[in-house]
Amino acid sequence: MMRKAFFWFLVTVQYCCIAITAFVSPRSSVVSRSALLPRRSSAVVVDELLHRIRESKNDKAAITSIIQKLEENGLAQRYLDDEKYIGNESKDEGTNSRDASSSTRRLWDSYELAYFDRSIDGGRSDKRRKNKKNGIFSKTFKRMLCLIFGLRYSFQHAVFPDRFVNDVGVMLFGLPLAIVAEGKFTKISPEDVKAIHEETGTELRSDTAVRIDFGPSVLWFGNKRFPLIFPLGSKAQSPPVTLCTTYMDDKVRLALAAKGGRLVFTRGGKALDPFAKDYISILEKEPISGSMVGLTALSVLGTSVCFFPWTRIPVGIAFSMVTAILVKRAFSPIKNVKSSTVTA
């Protein structure tokens, strides 16, 4: 009897100790169990993101969910302050921008735009697109547009120490063209980030938020050694862009725009091809003047009339309208100039 009583006493004490331990430190047991579960690394999530973009780009909800996971993983990284991302300013002083792009300076590189969720304006365009009815005319127009226009590539070059260059290549009637726009970026203050959040509802990262001010764009085609470069106006065609970098590694760079648009830029691929560096020589050359652009346009119109007789009527109408405008301007009365602006 004494042995049985002592045995049950030990069993009772053991169960009481287990119950007290579980009651006092429940978190430790949960942590120990969760520690046994496999964790998905950022590299695995990036591969899943790229696979999802390739296979089902229209599944925006799934892609956004994956992007948000990477954004959480990148919160602790200082992409615009850490030396491993931007390099050392004192060491890189006087260094060529090409030499500044290396594995230890991950920001300065050529990227290809792989995905954007088409809500750069905060989703308003998506709402219009849903409300707009796709009739037979719109579908036919889209098909015709695909026949005459095609996208070759869309690059963004981060150039040391403070420049972004947008480089978009297209095919227009079978002719390869490219549009290049260079912009300088500057970091914005936390107050500006707060104001953007109050205005648009988008919460940018204050440590990586920048404003990109683009200059005038140029259109060019031909050989990069002897290109034909045409200015697209004297002012910037693109308004200033405000965005922040939310994640970056050896494969991708993620960005969040001020109005909620998410962008995915990838390294490698077409960005490693030799033509991806053509923008360097293009930006070093002067574009053709406006008078030369007019002469080239007239030459193209004249050539089209010779080879395509059916274009004579529309070309003749266009030429008559331009001539009428020029004649009207030439013979229009000159406005009186104020005496305050007249100098001796």
C-alpha cells in the first residue's frame, strides 16, 4: 500500500509541475514550437514573385500580397544610407559611374521594369477602366494599335551619384525607336512624406523617399554612333515623380509611388545586353534642331507620297493647313508694344 501511494504521489507531483510550467510561461512553449517551423527566406519569396509575374501578371491581388511580404522584410534595411547599397562617397569621389556599379553598390545599376500595378494615380484609372464599356470599336482600335506599336524594352538606370534615366524602346511601323529622359533625384523631408500620406493615403518610407525631377525627353533611332536624335519639347514631358525604395537585393528592386502604385524592377535579362548602355552616348550628343526636324518631316511626307499614292490627299490637306497657319502668322498685325518695354 505504501509503495502504491508513493507512486501515485510522484505522478501527481509531476503533472502539477507540467501544469504550472505551461501556465507560467506559455509564450516560451509557443515560440519553441514556431521555431521548429521552416521560415521562408526573402530569396524564396522573390523567386515566387518573379514566377507569378511571368505566369499570371493579371493576378494583382496575389502579386501585391507577395510584394507586401518583401516590403516587411526590407524595413530594417537603409537602402539610401548603407554603404553596401550606395557605396562610400569619400572613396567614390571622382569615380566613373560605370565603376560605381558593383555588387557592393547595389543601387547603381540598370533595371528592367517587370511589373507595375497600373494604379500610379491611386487607383482612379482602374475604376475608369472598370466603368468603361469595351465595345467593338475599342477592341478593334486596340488590335490595330498592337499591329503598329510594340514595346521593345523599358529600362530605368540608377546612375551614380544622384540620377535616374528612363529608357523606353518601342517599335513603330516596324521602325525601332527609343525615348530617353534623364532626371535628378533628391531626398524629401519627413514633413513632405507626412503631407503625401495625408493627401493620398500612401505611407512612404521617410528614409528612402525621393523626388525625381526629369529634364526634356529625346527620341532617337539609328546607330548609336551616328544616331538621329530629336527633342520632344523644351520642357520635361514627365512631371516630377515621388517614390520610395521598399526592398532591394541582387535580383529585384521594389518601389512604391506617392499615389499608391507599386513597381517591380529586375536586374539581368535585357538590362545586361549591350544596347542597354546606348543611353550613355545618346545623352552626350546634342539633339537635332527644330528646323531640321521640320525638314525631316517634310522629306518623310514627300517619300510617302511617292511610294504610297493613296496618301496624297491626306498629306496635301495637312500641308495646306500648315501653309495656311504660316501665312496667317506672317501677315497678322503686330501687337503694340508697351512703352515701358521699349529701350533706346
